[in-house]
Amino acid sequence: MGNINKSSQRKLELCGVVILYYPQYEQTIHNIKLYLSDIEHLIIWDNTPKSEQDTRYAALSESSSKITYLSTGNNEGIATALNRAAQWAYDHGFTHLLTMDQDSEWENFNYYRTEFNNINSDKIAAYAPLIYDIRRDIIGFNSKNQIITSGAIYNIKILKDLGGFCEEFIIDNVDTEYSFRIRLSQYEIKLIPNAILKQTFGHIKKVPILGCYHGHYSAFRLYHILRNNIWMWRMYRNTDVLPKRFLSFNIYTYLVREPILILFSGNNKISKVKALFRGLNDGIFKYPKSLNYLINKI
């Protein structure tokens, strides 16, 4: 673990965390270097199982006081890893947390950091860049209504006050759900439109016969995507933060469109279709009451 001088904690502000899961070392290090010099500290959180971890990442924290390596030796998912990183950053005097995927690549992080410094406000719960989807060659995804975690900067005090990231979700929609909670609590999401982060979503490929793109997510991911979307609908259906036709859009996308795409272009077809219907079942019948606590806390 990198060492932090407690006397200097008051000067620190922005702590980054990058979540690793079977990362490619050269690519990950390249991406980290694009923002490391413009943040005060970096947590490398490794979700790769201990027996398969690349020891070079832990070694980075031994050679640099600016880097801390953390891991439980298990895959904790996204939400738990982010909450633990946020708590670590809070305990060490940081006010904001930059959250990064291992394969996300900045075009101009220095500009993003400068704009964040200039517009920083206690009313803003999260900041976000524009996302460039490499495979589909489009810019979008982030808005003042919802953002993805990669490239986002979160106010840690607000994050803690609102209950942290939803650990029941484990992975998918962790970012969208927290975006809804931000808006429900009357805090703001600030988009910084000239800051660009390049991102790859899933293993997207074009399906020529249908003229559209397919994400080729695993059965594990598909289960959580559908289940968590249904849970979000149940959490926010009586509020004005949920987009119109949210439920019907997701049912069409994952119970009509996705099975068709799996049939035409997917592998592991049976396990993926089964995962979608398990997600539907658990979304309807296994809604955790603890999710109501997150809403009632606001």
C-alpha cells in the first residue's frame, strides 16, 4: 500500500479508483497514465481472484506513494468495490472520487480536471464527461439525468449521505440507479461536454442480417441487467426521475430484441436466454426490501 503523509491530507482532494478484473497490463497502465498526474491519489482495486492476480499492480503501490493497491482476493462486484474505495478516500481526507474502468481511455483529462476545479459546488453530486463509443463511433450515454461510473467524479460526502452505491445490484445499473437517487434528492449531475472519454461497451459487433449492433454480454451480465432494471422500476415508478416507458423499453430490449439477437449472432444461446428469464423472475419475485431504505433515506 502506498504511504500517505497525514499532515498533507488537507491538501488532497481528488482520489481516483480503477476497478480491475483480469486486466491487460500494458493497456491498463497506458490508460492510468492519461490521468494519474492530474489527481492526488489513485486506488487500484483488484476484483480478479487472488490466485490469478497480476502481482505487478500490487508492486506499483510499493514503488509510488501516489498509488494504493486494494483487494479482498475475491470479485466483490462494482458497487462494493466503489463503496470501499469511497470510504478509504473519505478516511484519508479526500472530497471527491474519480471512478474508472480499466479499459477507459481519456482524450483530455487535464481539461476535465480544470473544469471540475472551476465549477466545483456543494450542490453537485457528480460530474461526468461525454462518452465516445469506440465500436459504434458515436458520442452519447451521459446526460444531466444519468451517467456511467467510468469517468465520473462523485462528491464523497453526498455519496455517503445518500447511502452509497447500491450493493444489492452488484454490477449492472449501479451507476444509473445512483443517478436517479441524486436527482430524487435534489442534487445535480454536471456534464462537462468538451471532456471526452473513449469507452467500449461489452463485445459489441454489428449483426449484418438485422442491421444493428449486439453487445454479446455474458449470461451473468444479462441476468443482472434485466433483474436490476426491474428493481429500479419498482424503486422509482412513483417518482418523476424515471424515464417514460422505462419498463416497457427494457422488456422489449431484453425479452424481445435480445433473444432475437442471441438467436442470430450469439453463443451460449440456451444459457443466455435462461439467464434473461431468471432475471425477469427475480426482478418480479425477489425484490429486496433493503432497496426501499435507500429511497426512504432521502
